[in-house]
Amino acid sequence: MTTTIQPPISPPAGVGRIRGLQCRECGQMYPAEARHVCDMCFGPLEVAYDYDVVRASVSRESIAAGPRTLWRYRALLPIEGDRVVDTHAGFTPLVRAHNLGQTLGLHNLWVKNDTVNPTFSFKDRPVSIASTRALELGFDVLSCASTGNLAGSVAAHAAKAGLRACIFIPSDLEEAKILGASLYEPTIFAVDGNYDDVNRLSSEIADLYPWAFVNINLRPYYSEGSKTLAFEVAEQLGWRRPDAVVVPIASGSMFTKIHKGFGELDKVGLVDDARTPRMIGAQAEGCSPVVQAARAGTYDVQPVRPNTIAKSLAIGNPADGYYALKIVEQTGGALEAVDDDEIVDGIRLLARTEGIFAETAGGVTIGVLKKLVAAGKIDADEVVVAYITGNGFKTMDAVAGQVTLPLHVAPTLASFQAAFHPGDRGGQRGA
């Protein structure tokens, strides 16, 4: 099969900038290979960089001269070779949300709109990194355990790279997400169970088959892609970090890596301000183990069985839950959850004020934002960024019956005038 890998898009970012993989707990170092757990203490591994080397190889000017994709930040990403699997993900709009801000009482609200990525979610960011690293490490099968969005992104990137894709999903996943992934012709395994069951099975398979599981054995590289959500926001704000960000939490990986990304900007001299954004985590009440731990005043995140319409966030045993709690404490942030009705209200509020149709995870973000503003936990003058991570056309069932329906009229002016009343926003809401 002929691969369709993009040619080099910038010079190598510097020799020796990737030190290897380092355990978050004990600090043990490992080579930059396909592994994700420390042999010494079983802690998670993450990519370690030589920031002095990175600082010497990157500047605001070099980034501005790069592509209008996430690969403009290549110097801060864990790629060693000259080629990347690029579907043109990233550098998505940062929208000044005047209407939503006015509704909520916020003067400086922004929405990071990741609904417009190639497979319509933020997952294209980490998967672009992981698939590139999979090629560098010699894999020929790209795989994942997915709550939905990741399945589509892995399938698309495998097709782009000329790799075979094997994907594992819960059998009750939204139909639109299954169809969206199937189009790229992967092998999909629908597992009878929730995501945590799917993840356990995938971990066993990863031990037996030489496959590149992006969120298991390639997780240290995969998770680094979410840092670009911080890099872009800072650049789009004129190389300033916001006062606070609202981020949905599933496994907690995106949350922790956005925090890491904001910190790295300071380490390599790309920002001047000393502001550390307050990290605000958003979960669905039906799957809120991190929020529940915060409410109980503990770092011990207890697994839960998910029961929520926000299936993309339905991870009952979040791998980075502990680290998310620590980051919230360190940054003076907050954690909150919203129920299914509040999720739908959040989707509709964002759509009618800013014209952005978000999936259920976006409804969680907006619902929590609204809740915290009402509680006085977000100041009206703070620069706040809400991360909207997936497109609403993937979860249309969630809002079915909650939207206005067409007004049926005959092709006559009289019929129109009989049906239309000035001041109406539309037709009758569905049952």
C-alpha cells in the first residue's frame, strides 16, 4: 500500500530535545519507545524534554512562519523524524463569545472551537502525534479503545498513513460516531460493556499483539497532542495566557496536558506574563468521579459506572483523575458537574448565542461555565476560555425532541401568515 504521509513541513526542531520518557511518580527515565507504565513503581510515563534545547530552536516568529495547523508547534512535540501524518488538524478558531458572555455576565469570554477539526473533534490533535510516532517506531497497525471521537480520528489517520486500523468501542456507542469511523474502513470491534470494559480488553490485546494502541502503549506521545490547545489559545490571545479555562474531563488527559502546555510556554520563553490560568474541570453528573472526589475532599478517585448522555466523557475510572485534582488545587481552579438536562441546555445555549453546535461534551463545558458564573466562582472581568471539543452532529440524539420543528405551510401567502407570528423564534418544539 502506498502511504500518504506528508513531506517535512519544517526543519528538525533540534538535536537532543527529547530526553525520553519519565515516570510522573518516581522520576525514572526510559528510552522514547512504546511504553506507558514505569517498571519501578507502575506510575504513568510522559515525554521529557530538554527545554534549553527547545528554547534555542523556537520563537514566536518561527511558529508564525509555520503551517496553520498544530504542526506549527513541532518543536514542542515528541516527534524525532522528518515526516508527519498531517490531516490539517489544529489552529482552530478562538471565538470572542460576545453574545454568550452577555447572557452569562462575562465581559471577556472566548470559545475554543475544536468542532471544525478534520474528524470534528479535538482527538485529531493527539492522534496526529500518535500516528506519526507509530510510523517512527515501525508499527503497521494503529489501534485504540474509544468512547467515539477517537475511533473516527484513528481510522482517518490510519488511512492517511497507510496503516491498518483496529478499533474497540462500546457496543452502545452513538450511531453517528460508528458510521463516521466506518467510512475509513477500519476493523471495528463493538464490545458488550462500557468504556472501562473496552479499555481493559484493549490493554490485554496490547500485551499480546504488536499494535500501536494510541491511548495505551503510545499514550505518552498521544497525550502530548492536547498541549496544542494551550499553545493556540495563547498565540491567538497575542501570546497571553487567559485567567481561567473550562475543560471537559473524561480520562483527564486533555485537562492535564492543557495545563502542561501553558507551563511550557513560559519555560521556553514564548510568553511574558506570569499568569497561570485557573484550571476548571467539567464533568457530567452521570460520570463524575473526579468531581465526586473533590466534593469529598480527597485525592482518591473512586471508579463509577457511567450513566449519562455525554458518552464521550463516560470514563468511570479516569487515568489522570488524581493529577487533575492536584492541578485544580495548585491553580486555584474548580471542579463541577451538570446533569443531562443541563447538558442539553448548554448545547442549545451555545448554539443560539454563538452559532456553534457542540456535542454533549460541549454542553457539559457550557453548563458548568454557566453554573460557576451563577455561583460567583468566575469573575465577570476575567479572560475565560471555554473548550468545545466535539461537533454536535455526532450526538444529535441528545437534542432530538428539544429543538424547534419546521412550520408546515402550503405554498401560499395566506398559509404562511396563518402559521407565522412576529416574535416567534421558529416552530413548535418536538415532543
